[in-house]
Amino acid sequence: MKKKIVSIMLTAAMTATLLAGCGQAAAPAAEAPAAEAPATEEAAPADEAPAAEEEAAPADEAPAAEEEAAPADDTAAAADEGSVLNIQCWNEEFKSRVTDHYPGYEKVDDTTGKIGDVTVKWTITPTEGNAYQNHLDDILPTNAEAAADDKVDIFLVEADYALKYINADPAVAMSMDDLGITDADIADQYQYTKDIVTDANGALRGLSWQACSAGLIYNRDVAKEVLGTEEPDEVQEFVKDWDTFTKTAEDLKKAGYYVESSVNDSYRVYSNNVSKPWVDGTTIQIDPNIEKWVEDSKALVDAKETNTFELWGDDWNKGFYPEGKVFAYFGPAWLINFCMAADTEGSIANAGRWGLCVGPQSFYWGGTWICGAVGTDNPSLVKDIMLTMTTDKAVLKEIVEKDSDCVNSPSLLAELAADTSFGSEILGGQNPYQQLADGAEKVDMSNISDYDQGCNESFQTAMKDYFEGKVDYDKAVENFYTAVGEKYPELSH
Amino acid sequence: MEGASKKRGSSNVVKYNKWGYIFLLPFIIVYGTFQLIPFVSTIYYSFFENYRSGLKQIGPNFIGLENYHSLLSNADIWKYTENTFVMWILGFIPQIVISLLLAAWFSDPSLRLKGQRFFKTVIYLPNLIMAAAFAMLFFTLFADSGPINAMLTSSGILAEPYKFLANTGSARALVGFMNFLMWFGNTTILLLAGMMGIDISLYEAAEVDGATAGEIFWRITMPLLRPIFVFVLITSLIGGLQMFDVPQILTNGKGAPDRTTMTLIMFLNNHLFSKNYGMSGALSVILLIITGILSFAVYKFTTNQENYG
């Protein structure tokens, strides 16, 4: 009997090996689709669905939809529109905004909701390694032919790759004219948020509710100890340009603090202030300001004044607590509010000991744009969501109050800045809105390209080896070109 | 008469053959759909320029051997081959040594080891954890400010944290170590099966003749174990060439530092991620050829010495 058990166990073990072996061999092939696999099953190929018959002439769909959108029915979905609203995104952010602030939205479960009779389906695909973009690339070009319930109605984009979808030919994002949104509707929005999603012919194809101007978030206690002051205006004097910043880093080092958690913190500050885009035609070019980032960062790392952690990792996060010995992070309002462990006892944010100042150069970070997908069967609902979420002042005010986003409305930000009773607890009572509003005016988005995300990601990875002293600069640049070449085979240098 | 009976006989054979083929059919269908067709189309597409630029599909355009040329003329592929081998050997050597030792102990009747079943199960357990989860665990353990560094610094062994994943040697060693941990149980069981198949009277005869334990191992166990040993070696080699999940997760797909932990399959995965099907097809074919040559060489080398005295 015992022998039997042993033999069964051994057999089971062997079978498991076989399966494990299969798993390993199949892993590379399975990896790509697995990473792209949408959270819901809505990506089913168009030809599988019998519903396709109903739309004998898919090409006519879009113009027909425009006509529907034209009537002044901007509160609810027209009765003859699709019953499923599909939304493509890469994280929970927009979902939670809609859940909390869109009138009439009811949550059903984690990936579905309801607006009136329309079911809202959320498909979340992570950004990393181009997975989200690859997913969009697969489904958007054929969206008009997809079965009614599978059609993408809204997709979200980030500034890093917005142009790819905005300039796509044929178009994949609906223009404001097609949606029936007028210039007057969106007059109270920052120009840079429109520039990012304006195509080569001047048509606007997306809207954002955020203005993600950012600044230097410093630890007030460290500032008081080392710099002798914790007031934003005075601290600004110690970090007003990169030379001063470097000098301050030395003083901080002597006192036992890192000036920033990682060199990757300051990357966006430099990369937002470039004089030419990453890619010209199909040639990759490295801007002098990016080179300056490498130079300054290498000096900081060599002097042990900062580290080379990757953003979002456990090492990088340590500075959210006093034991992390980090003086500052670079970031926008959403970083302060969501990412710095404000809910955790013992964190600096929890104690309200961060401060915000402009830092060496103005920059912005992140921001989500809402695009209506060409081929949508819910155009009037799409229009209403876009307008409600980005222009309705009552909703925007709610977003400020509940989520502390820096919203895309100069007039609202001005009101908030003037409101002396308002202060952020995390920032020790400081009212950051004047500074954020000023920053948003200064953002210049003329040098973005279709390839920014892949280039930024690969460049930071490649330079880490240089900062660590594993390779020289030329080798690191070469590794960068190799990695970009794998991501975008058409580019050369 | 004779002709007729022969005819009846052969028709019987045909009848049985038919059942043979019918029983084979499921395998052939599955093999054809999931192995043969993809295999042939991979080779076919390796001659095309076929990728996606933004939302535009480029190709497929026939470009002959251009994909192979650009892969082989670039030194990178050899570097990734070297990485793969170094990491495989780092894992395989401890794996085979420990496995042989354990298998020899388990199969030695004179040792009468207690709790064999327990240990056989325990050493197998690491293989049941998903490689990705295992790699994630090591990633956290060996992070710059992870528990391992915390222990080393607080006990005074290191002055400051050692960046395990930013140094070529330690990053490769970690990959090797993880593969060793995951696979030595499996290898032990395979070798053990081989050793238990050896006639016990040979050992008894050797003992009567006064052979030492070392002599018994090298002169009886090893030669008779050779077929299993070759099997283990070749399967491990092929598995090693396909090494992917551990380094992929451990280095977040970057192959850091300086692409020295980038394996061939990770390289393939990078191409697949950008939907560069032509290039990845060519790379797969090259991998197939490398695997074929190596397996053949190992097989020849190890079976040539079959005619020992």
C-alpha cells in the first residue's frame, strides 16, 4: 500500500515536470499575448460574432453616428445607440473618476458598470513594454468593423504616445467636430493639453481633465535642518537651477541625505525642456538637455548624492518615510496625493511634512487624455462623458476636493489659488494651486514625437549601467539604440 | 490455395493497421495544428519583412535572407548566446553534482536512509512554484535595500548594500542559482530512476571483491547510468537554451546590466513584442539550428564511449 502511494506521488511528480516543462517551453510564445490579454474578453475577433450582420455597411457607421451626435441631446445616450460602452485604459484612474463623479454611473463589478441602460466595460492593459499600445494597435484600425458590443468607444492616451493615435491615417480618434464639441465648450482649458492631441491638420482629437504641471516636492524637516528654512519661496532659491541644485546636493550629502531618491526622478524635468524631438523622420536624436541629464546625474551618483533606482520600486519608495533620508522628489499633484503613502502611519506625507516649489525647470508629468474611438456606436454618450469629465466645473471641483487632481481649468485653479482657507494637508497646509497654475501656462509641448514612451523608457534603462559604472557612455548609448531598434524596427540613428 | 491464404493474411494486417492509424489520429491532428503548421510558417515568414510601425502594418514583403543577414552580422546574437550558456552552466554544474550525490545516497541500500520519501518530495517542491513567482521572490530578496542586503549590512559583513542585480557576476549567478534550485529535484528523480534500474548483484559482487564506494560509483554506477545521464544532459541543454522566465522577471525584461543577462529567448521576445514577425521567425530558425547541432554533438560525444572494457 505504501509503495503504491509512493509510486502515485512519483508519477504525479513526473507528470508535473512534464507540464512544467511544457510551461517553460511555451512561455516565450505565450508571453506576448498573455501580457496583452485584456481584462475582459471583449477583444474577441470581429469575425466570430454573429452580430456583425446587423451592420451590413460598417463604413457608413461613423457618418451616421455624427448625425446622431448633432442634435442637442447631450445628457443621455440616444435610444438607438449601442448597448455596450467599451473603454480601453491602462490603470484604474479614469475608472475611479467616472465611478465617483459621472452622474448616473453605477458600479456593477471591478470591470463593468452601467450608465442608464448602457453597460460600461473597462479593459485595463498595463503600459509597460508597449503592451497597452500594442493592444490598441490590434483593435483600433478595425474598430468600425467590429461587432457592436465589441466596438471600442473610448480609449485613453498619455502624452508620451498620444501623437501616434492622433496623427494615425486613417484616423482612429474622433475629432471634436465629428463629436459635436465646439471651441466654446472647451475654452476654459490649458492650451498645452490641447496641443498634445491636435493632429497635423489642426483638428483636436482628445480632451483631458488634468493639467499635470509638476514641481519639486521637498521634505520640510530636511529643508529646515540643512537649508535653514522650510518656506517654498526660500527653498526655491536653493534649487533654482541645475548648478545650484548640484551644490545643494553636496550640503545635503554632508548632512546624510540624498538630494533625490533616484536619478530617474529628475529625468522628466530635463526631457520636458528639450529643443528637438526624440525622432526626426526616422532618425533617433539625443537632445543636449538629455545629455545634460546624463552628465549631471552621473556626477550625483558618483558623489553618492543619489541612487539609480527604478521609479515605483520598493527601493525608490523608501524616501516616502523619514528613514529613507531623501530630500526631494519631482512630481505633479497626483504623485503627492496618491503615490506617497499619505494613508500610511509614519510616512512624511501622513505627517504633512512635504513642501512644493518650482524646482530647476518647469515640467509636467503624466495626464490622461480621453479620445472617442472612430467607429464607436455610442457617439453621444462619448461626447457627454468627455464634456462632463473635462469641462463641467462642478465635476472638476469635486475631483479637486475628492482626489486633489490639478484640473484642466485655469479659472477654477485661479479660484482655488485665491482661496486662502484651502491648504493641502500633505503639504503642511500649503496651497499649491497658484504654482501649479503658473506651471501649466509654461508647459511647452512642441517637441513631442510618436516614439517618446519607448525612447524614454529605453534611455533610462540603458543609462543605469553607465551610472553604475558598468559600461562607458558610448556603450550605454549603443545599448539604447539596440533597445529602441527592437521596439521600433523602422528607426535608425 | 496458398495465394488465397496469403491474401487473407495480408487483409488482416491492413485491417489492424487501420486501427493503428485511427488511434494515432488525435496525436497527428494536434501535432499538425499546434506544432507542424506553426513550425513551417515560422520558417516561411522568416524570409519576409513583416512588422508594425505605429498603426501601420509594414509588409509582409519578401526579402530573402535579409533578416538572417542582419541578425548574424550583428555581434549581439553571439553575446546573447554566450549569456545563455554561461547562465545555463552556472545552474547545471551544481545541479548535476548535487543530483548525482543525492541519487547515489538514495539508491544505496547499505545507507538505509530514513525519511527518503519525505526528502524526495521536498527537493522536488521548488519546481512546483511558478518560475515567475520564484523570480519575483528573488527580485525582492536581493533588491538594493531588500532583506539580504539588510542582513549583510546590519551584521557588519558589508559596509554598504551590494547591488546584486546591477553587477554582471551576481545577476548571472542568481539566475543560475534559481535554475539550480528549481531543477535539481527533477534531475535527482530521473537519475534515481536510472540507478534503481541497475542490478543490485553488481554492487554486491563489487563489494565482495573489495571495491571502495568511490570505485563502485565510477566503475559501475556511472557507466550503466549513461543513457539516463545523456537524456538529462540533452533535455537540460535544450531547456537551458530556452531559458526565459527567470531572467525575464528578475531583470524586468531588460537583461540588465548591460544586456549581460539577456538570453536568446528574451531577445526573441523583444522582437515579438514589437510584432516584428519576420525577424523573430529568423531568430527562431537560428535557435533551432543551434539546438540541433548541440544536441547532436552531445549525443555523439557521450554515446561514442559506449564500448568500454
